[in-house]
Amino acid sequence: MGRMDIEALRRDTPGVAHRVHLNNAGAGLLSRRTLRTMTAHLELEAEIGGYEAAERERDRIDRTYADIAELVGGRPAETALFDNSTHAWNAAFYSLSFRPGDRILTGRAEYGSNVLAYLQTARRAGAEIVVVPDDAYGQLDTAALAGMIDERTRLVGVSHVPTGGGLINPAAAIGRITRAAGVPFLLDATQSVGQFPVDVREIGCDMLTATGRKFLRGPRGIGFLWVRPEMLERLDPFVTEIAAATWDGGRGFSWHDGARRFETWEKNYAAVLGLGAAVRQALDLGLTAIGDRALALGAALRSRLAGLPGVTVHDQGEHRCAIVTAKVDGVPAAEVAAALARHGINVSTTSPGHTPFDTEDRGVHPLVRLSPHYYTTEAELDRAAEAIAGLPGRGHAFPSDLTICEENQPK
């Protein structure tokens, strides 16, 4: 799979020495490169002071904005940093105004936090939430979407890749529909940025949000927002402070140029620089190469699990990603995850509340969620499949000699 130097990448990833990490949809493993960047900045803060360290590293901080822009196909002035992707998404969504009868169109795979924001807006403003049906592949039906947009539609909000389910929603097709209709399109790319190429110009979204901690392999506590410049005049940031606006000397103020009008002044600059290092590493490796390998690993793992008796894979979509969800007969998802964790294999589980519309439609959650990334090996996929095959409750004894394989031993 691919031409990456996987052995070198794994040597630069401390976590793989001790665990089989199949939870990149939760949080990817930091590289030594990112770790060194963050710890060096913390040491600099301790040595000369926090304000002074940020000032000394101003050029590198600015490069983080530039690298994020390169990552998603935008420009530095179109990006803003937040302490997480939910706050980035909220900054975009709550900057729109809604009136009674306005419609928010979304998909069945929409993330639970976004759904809660829609529900709150429906309660506060009298807006209507319209869930676009799935097509035959289980992804958002773009033909249905095109027929459902009308003069009352205020927003189309879609999760590019759901938190659990494996599908990749047809974002570019959605973008063509929303551009033709003149309707704002907010794309939650939390699970897609860093996993495969994501280009805002090709997709045609107006706003995009993402996190650092997942497939980008950055630190926790950092996320970002991208906003199309033409969209800024349609947004009124719901929070303002000195990083976002300038007092005019009287009773008014003016917004700062670009997307940074959505930011707040205080930041964790170790996390900012860590995100910058992770983004730069992804760019150096190439998102096409990353995507080719990650998606191939997802397909390989999906095939392995589907071939096990008593295991059902529940992924949807015409095109599927590196997130694989499955159910094991007779063993609750939480018990599967706990059993694998005891033997050094990291996975997670889906939650009904994290995709409420999908839960209402399919009723399959919770599921075991496994998510490899480009530094995962075929041997690790085999190990996960073998471990699941040996779970107690399926008529087999869990292998008593299941330990971390030799390639994962500390060196």
C-alpha cells in the first residue's frame, strides 16, 4: 500500500511501540516531530515568559495559518483558530440569524453536537430542521437535497464523514447544489481533514471546520474554521472581543479583516505550534498518498471483519473511509473495546447520541469503531481481527498468549 517509508514513520511515532492504535477517529498518535515542537515551546514559555515566547515565535505561529490554508485549499486570511472544532463550528453556525420558518437542511449522519445546536435554534428562533434522506448507498441523497431547497432554506449543514459509519458524504455534489441555490453550506470536516485530500474550492462549501487531534495527528485542544471571503458579509460573529474587533473611539467598533474576527485573544500556543507541525508533516507526506493508504487500510480491515463469523460490519456509503464500524454477536460493543484494550489494541465505540438521526433510522448503535491510519500495518489489522475472533461469548476462548506483537515492542 503506497510508497511511504512506514518503518521510518513508525519510528517517529512513540505510541506504536506499545499499542495497536486503531482509534485515529478519536485521536491520532503524535509524531516525535510534533511532540518536540510542543515541548520546546512550553520550555521556552517557562524560560522567558508566555507573552515573550509567543512574540519570539510569531513567524512560526503565522505559518500555522498559512499551512492550514494550504491544507484545505484556501488562504491564510480565511482561517481562524479555536480551542476545539466544536467551538469553531459554533462560531460559524451561531453567526447566522434565523427567523420563524427558516429551514436548516442536514443529513442523517450529522454529528450530535451539531444536531443539538439545530434543535436549540429551532426552539429559540422557530427554525425548522429538515433531514435529507439517504440514497441507496446510505449517504446523503443529493437529488433529494436539490428538490428540498427552497426560498426558506437558510443553511445546509453536513458532516463530511460521520463519527461512526465509514461513509464519505458527497460533499462536492452538495456544494454544486448549494452554490446554484445561493444557500450557505457549512461542512463539518472533523473526520475527513488529514485522512484524505479536502479542498474547499473543489467542494464549494462556504464554511469548513476541523480538529487537530484526529487524522491530522495534532494535539488535543485545537481546531480551526475556514470561511469563504464572500460569506463574511452574511455572518455576524456572535461573540466579539479585542482579537476580533477594534473599538472606534466612540460607541462603535469594526470587525477585523478576514476570518480572524471569529477568534478570541488567548490561545494555547504550544497547541497552535503543535497543530502547525502536524499539518506541515501531512503536507510533506502528501494528502493523496495519505488518503490512498488510509482508505486502503480501512477497506482491508473491513474485509477482515466481514469475513469473521458472528461479526457484522455496518458501514455505509458508495465511497468509504478508514473508519470501520461493526457489531459482534453476543458481545456488547463496550465489552469488545475493553477486551481489546486489555491486550493493547485501541478502539472506541459509537454512541446513539453522537448521530441521533442515524440512530433513529438504523438503530444499530453502539458499535465497535476501529480506525487505522497510514502508520498502521497489515500485521496490526490481522492482530485486531484475530483478537475479535477469539472474544469470549462467541464460542471461543480469548487467546491467553495475546500480547503486543514483536514489531510493537519498545525499542
